[in-house]
Amino acid sequence: MILKNKGQIGPRFLVYLFGLLVMSLGIVLLIVADLGATPWDVLHVGLYYQFGLTIGSWSVIVGIFILAIAAIISKEFPQVGAFLNMVLIGLFIDMYLFLPFMQTPNALGGKMMMFASGLVIYCYGMGMYISAQFGAGPRDSLMIALTAKTGWKVRNVRALMEVIVLAIGWLLGGPVFWGTIVLSLMVGPIAGAALPQSQALTDRFLAKLKDDKEIYLNRMMNEKNRGAS
């Protein structure tokens, strides 16, 4: 669905920011549940285990490296949205991880509830930030560049990227478990439902703001005309 109110930069940025906050919370819940993370987060956690810093910092560092590769392949400078995506998600991940109550549950049932919540929150956060149409993140930028360069289908390029990243993350000691397989199978279907729902909500939100603004401007104009008469 094409966004009908693309000129509304301020409101769209709020939707974008809220979506990144929600998606980052989902990422952290999946990591803390300790049942297996997404391939990219397996890599980030593995780098954290081996070299220190923070998981969010590695998300940003890896993002910079990926954007550089994407820029070289596509011969285009990355969009501002890609940089914002990279930096904000890294900051938000560390923000959530530093919360004192963000702890791994002791019981398997608690871990599974945290994992399931994280999966849904992650997919809907993704839908929200994409619905604002502020540009793709670093990983999606690389996927688009490789697809254009190789002529392969998007799903094949994405699958190859994630297999390579998962293998590297696993070798670094990242959290690969049965939850990683569940994520590989379930993110697509859940995100497929979340994307159009999020887009519809964003479109309604922006349309409502636009209508309210027009009503306000018309009211001000009428009052000004009455004052002049």
C-alpha cells in the first residue's frame, strides 16, 4: 500500500520512531528469553561475547559495515533513514537491556511467554516503522543492492544473507537454539499480517491529522474573516 500522506514529515517520523522503539523491545525480549535469537542478533550477541562493548554498539558497528558494502555494490549513498534506523535501534536495544527488570525467567514457561511476546512485538514494530516510509534499514539496503546486482529473487538473497550471518554468529558463541528455527519459520507469516495492518493504521492516523489540520485552518480563516467584517 502506498502512503497517501507522504509529505507529513513530522507525524511520519513519530510513527517511525515509535515503530523502532517497539521493534527494539521485541529484539531484546527475544535475546533475554534465551531460547534463540534472530540470525543478526546471534551475530551481535556473539560479537559482544568475544569483544565486549554492548549488543547495541555491535548492532550499530555491523550496520555501518553493511551500509558501506551496500553503497559499494549499488554505487549510491545510503538514505538518511538507513542511518537513523541503524543508530536508533542500537541505542534502544542498549536502553532496554539496561533496565533492571529485563531478566531471563527461571522457568521454561516464562521463557516461552517472553519469546512469544518478543516475536509478535518485533514483527509489529517492524510493520510500524516500515509504514512510515522513511527508508530501509542497513540489512534491507544490502538485500536490495544484492538483489539488483545478482538478479536473484529477494527471498533467496535474504536466506543466503541470514545463513551466512547465523553461521558466523554461532561460531562466535551467539545464542542459537530451537527458537532461532521458530523465528526463521514464523517471522515471515507474522510480519506478512503485521505490515498491512500497520500501514492501514498509519494511513488512518495521518489522514485524521490532515483532516484535523484542515478543520483548524478553516476555523481560523472564518474567525479572521468575521473579525475583518
